Amino acid sequence: MSLSLFGLDRQNTALSGELREAFASVLSSGAFVLGQHVASFERAVAKLVGVKHAVGLSSGTDALICALHALGCGPGSEVIAPAFSFFATAEAVRRVGATLRLADVQPATLGLDPAAVRRALSPRTRAVLPVHLYGAPVALDELSELAREAGVALVEDAAQAFGARFAGRAVGSWGTAACFSFFPTKPLGGFGDGGMLVTDDGALADRVRRLRVHGASDKHHHVELGGNYRLDALQAALLSVKLPRVEAWRQARAEHVAHYREGLAGLEGIRLLEVPERAESAHALFTVRVSGAGRRDALAQALAARGIATGVYYPKPLHLQPALGADFAAGQFPEAERASEEVLSLPLFADMTRAEVSAVIDAVRGECA
């Protein structure tokens, strides 16, 4: 068999007619940057998430940078983030000039540990930046209360979690702001880079709108230094085709995950990640932990030989990345280090068949027997 990790070809082929119509609409409009396609998409996302403002941006990374910049995170301030995430989480903190304070993750969920956050808080803390890793919400009730008590901003890195919910509320509606990515492999994936910031804070949204156009309040009137962080109209139009299908796709992936969990339960050497109570994951990835030195990589190689793609997200924790390493030391965040040695993502996408999920389960069980 041949089974990819994300199945983008199936999703996009099924929508090719509508996607071509969206492309033609942008082509005929002659408006390729921001414009009505972006404004319409922003309104639709704000309504779905349940917030007042949504600001389309050039990537999820740029959304994080704009959020932190607009909140005043800079030299002399600190931002707390998990030690286990994609590099962009830490990079955004450094890009705005703030001090990065890492905190370890919980072994059961790999989400930011609230107890570790409390230990990392200082008078200089300006924001807490939790990551909804693999699409699974962190304990947003506890972290939002912690942020309120400390008087700091809560910025949700929801790059992988579009469509997720916690306690019945959409991810993205809990923090001071939240940042989504529309990279092609995300739950709402575009055809290149794209991102969005959502918030209920009108002043924050207005500042981010300025930052995305070089700090301009009006054309050729620049009141601060910003950047070129605009969302293309073409991405907005194509994403608008997919947006109404996000929940149905999430539910389809949830069914596959339930099948995976049933089929892999109790398998020696395979640990299934937990989802926090009251959380509904976006199921961006189905990730397991493979214990034993070298066993994760051996399993990945064995599955590849069977035509089954896998991924490792992420093979190195943030504190051991060369760009950040001078400030941290090996052994400082043990749960993040263990996770980097064990995590393995198996194929997961809405258009998978049950037979394909079963085939992956059988292959994993066969290799781990």
C-alpha cells in the first residue's frame, strides 16, 4: 500500500471545481492583496470562533510575532512558552526582543504544564504562550485563570488547532489573542502560507492591522515600524471554500482516532497521548509515544517499508535548538526531551478509509509484537 501522512491530494481533488471558481473570482477582481475576499474570510472566521475581530496575516508565525509585538512584549519583558513545540513558537518571542522563558510539558498530553508556568512567572512576565499541540487544547481554564491572577496576557498558539474546542468554547476565544496557521497540512489548510489573529480586543486588532501594512494607519502614513504581514486574497478565497467543511472533517478525523486508539490500546511499547478533560481536539495529527531506545525510528523505518508514511513532530526540543541553546542546558526540561525521542505521528486525514486505518494498526501491531 501507499499511504501519505496528510492526504492533501484527496481533499483538494474533491474540491477542485469550487477551488477553480474561487481562483477565477480573485482573478477577475484584480484585487490580490487584502481586499474583499480577505475581509469576508475574516468575518466568517470571527463568527465561527466566537470573537469580535479576526485579522488575516501572512503566516501563523507572523501572527505570533504581531500578537506579541502589539501586546508590548519586547526588551525587558519575558514570555513563557512550552519547551516542546515547533520552532516558530520560540522564534516569535525572540523576534520581538523579549526574553524566552521555557516551561516543561505534561507527559500525558505534551501540553504546557500549568505548574511549570507558575514556577516560571516573574515580575517581568508579559505573556504566556501555550501551544495546542497536535490540535489538542491545553487546560485553558487553568491557564487563563493563572494569566488573570498574574495580570499577564494569554496568547494561544493555535496553529494546529483550528476547529478545536474546550469546555464547549472554540479554541481561540479563551486568550487575549490567538494565532492560527493555514499552512497546507493544518486542519484548515491553504495553498501556501497564511495565518490569522483573533481577539475580542478592538485596540489590539487595530494595531495588528497597522502592523501588517508596515505600521501604516493610512496609506503612506506610517505611525510605527511594522512589516509586510498581509494575507493574500487568493489564499482567503480558497480557504473560504474549505471553511464550511472544517467541522465535518474534524469529526471524520475523530472517528479515525477512536479506531486507532481502540486498535493500539494495550500494545507494549506504545503509549497513547491523553486529551485534557472537556477538550475536543482538532486532531491535526495522531501521535503516539514509542518507548525504548531507537524503537521509534525503527518503527518509522519499518512502516515506510510497508508504504506507510509517518512523521516526527518534533525530534528536538526547543531548549536544544542551536539558535536558542546558549540560554538553556540539556536536562533542563526532561519531559520535553523524552517526548522528542518517542513521538511518532501516523497517517490521519478525513478522507482516509476505515480499512486504511485498520491497515496501519495491523502494521504497527505487527512490528511491535
